[in-house]
Amino acid sequence: MRIVFMGTPEYGVPSLKAILSAGHEVIGVFTQPDKPKGRGNKVEFSPVKQCAVEHGIPVFQPKRIRVDGVEDLRALAPDLCVTAAFGQILSEEVLGIPRFGTVNVHASLLPKYRGSSPINWCIMQGEKVTGVTTMMTDKGIDTGDILMSRAVDILPEETAGELTVRMADVGAELLAETLAKLEKGTCPRVPQDHTQMSYFPMLKKELGALNWQKSAEALANCVRGLSPWPGAYFTLQGEIIKVWSVAAVAGDADKTPGTVLCAGPKEGFVVQCAEGTLCIKEIQAPGGKRMDARDYLRGHPLTTKELESAGNING
RNA sequence: CGCGGGGUAGAGCAGUUUGGUAGCUCGUCGGGCUCAUAACCCGGAGGUCGAGGGUUCAAGUCCCUCCCCCGCAA
């Protein structure tokens, strides 16, 4: 088939490669425009664009595909469009261009976890299992008919970043199978059970503020689910401390949530939560690099006063 | 040339403003004390202060160049 692929971050790359190695003709790749990125504001290609360039595939980078990408897409006259974390919403006009429609590789078991960051939200909600779903895109957000899906276990300590890498591969496999079945005309297609749906919004920085009024368990999920981006954090002595890894410990110390129970190179860094206590393992101070919380405390000792007053440490 | 923080002992930091023989916490090694310890006491090793050049009687500290790390914004 003549396929147009749309995707942007790392997550989409395995899917693009899967389409290619399945022998399909990828006649164009749409990806987000190049933007100055990172330190020094250097312009960098998106991972998907990089892959496309390596394979000599024409790249299109409209600011808004439904406005200034329509003509390019129409000119390509694709049989099918495939999207995987493209980052733009397709209009009905765009969806109407490919003969056989548009297939999306979504990183959740639909109709649960619709939205742009399903992997993060699954972990934050404490899910043990998630999955990938291939679906026909329609005008709603992740509301189209389901083609195929495959479950993926969420490992106990797994971060969103790590899980994303695995999901991208599973998604690529599932996509290959879906395309094969579509070609043969044997692909299942069932509408979503909209009564079972859930939708989660885009990630915001503020989501990472650790709220000690929650349980240690919930906070641990939050840290995992927001790693590596946007990251969880709390403030200490006026500085934002990014939290990379923690461990929820059962048992209460009968203190106000937010109280630092201990903080030292030997004792470790433990904070009282609404339920249970949270051992803070890896942190990162402004301008510094990621390090063991105990290493940080060697150079930044907390006074007894700070140790005993709740509220000195908060989101 | 987007904004900013930083590179000092194995680890984390102070010291740089007001140049003058390098310090703290921890680890490590040796010894001691204790039923015991994330405990305590005594002693020791370990640093070309990111690199190069300059100013000076004297540079971690002042000036110039370069390399590397990190955060924000996007």
C-alpha cells in the first residue's frame, strides 16, 4: 500500500520502521516543524524526521496539517494514513483524503486512557497492565473503531520513559499485523464501548508537585509516571528539588504529612505522607545533576528545626 | 551568539566579593569502647582546586581563551 506516516517523537519510530520492513511504500512522512530545542537553542529534527530522512522519504512539516498540510497530503494521494504520536489533531477534511482511512497506534487499551499521554497516566493511576490499540481515527480524540489491541504488563518499578520504549515496539508489531489483516480484508473492527471510556489531559508541570496529603503509594506512582518528563518535585529551603526515584514504605510515624522524619547521609531521606512514608532515593537540585538523596544531604545538611517542622518541605 | 547554575580528596559541598601555606560532612584504612547500633572516641591515607595562557613576591581566589556537566524557556 501507499502509506503516509505521521509521527513525531521516539515512540513513533518503530512503527514507521515496521511499515517499511513490511514492504509498504511510505510516500511521505508528516512530523512537527523543527524547533530550536535544548541548550543553545539548536534546531533538531524530530526522531521520526530523522528516520524518514535516513530512508529518503519526503518529509512534510506543516504547522497545522488541517490548515497548511491539506494540499500536500492530497497531492500524495495515499491509500492509508498511519499516525503514532503525531501531536496534531486531524480534521475531517484530512481524514477524508486517504482511500482506506487513517489508522492510529494508541498506547493504551481503549476506550480507557484516551488522550495524549496515556502511558504516564496509567502509571500514575497505579495500573498494573496497559496495552496498545490500533484504531481507525475519526473526528473525536481517540474515539474511533478498534482494530486490534495487545496487553502489556507494567513492571513494578518501571518509569513512564522505560515503558514507552517497550510500548513503541509492541505498537509497531501490532501495527504490522493490523496492516497485514487490513490488506487481506480480515481485520476485525469494532466500535468502542463509550460507556467505559476514560480521558486524561496533556501533562502539565504542576502535576509533578508532590502533595504529602496523598498516600505514599500514590506519590510513588506519580514519580514513576512523570519520569523522565515533566518530573516530580518538591521545594526545600526555597529550591525546587526534582525527584527521580522513591520508595513507598508502609507504616506511619504519627506525624503531620509533609514532616521530614529523617534526612542524613546514613539514615536516608524519609517523609511522612497521609498514609505511609516515602523514602526519597534520587533527587536533583537546580543546576546540579541527578544524585542519591544521601549524597545531596552530605553537602546540604538539614537543621533540626527544618527536620521537625512540617511544611518546610512541600510541593 | 535565548536565559541561568556548576566543574575543589572516592561522594556531596564550603572557601572565590576583601589574593597569602586547602576545609566540612560522609566514605575508606588502622586502633579503642559497647550485649548492641544509621552509635561514640582516637589516629592515618587521599587534592596538578576542569584545561591552557596572563597579571603578581604570591592565584582555588583577579584577567583572557577553551573543554565538559546541569536546569529553564522552546
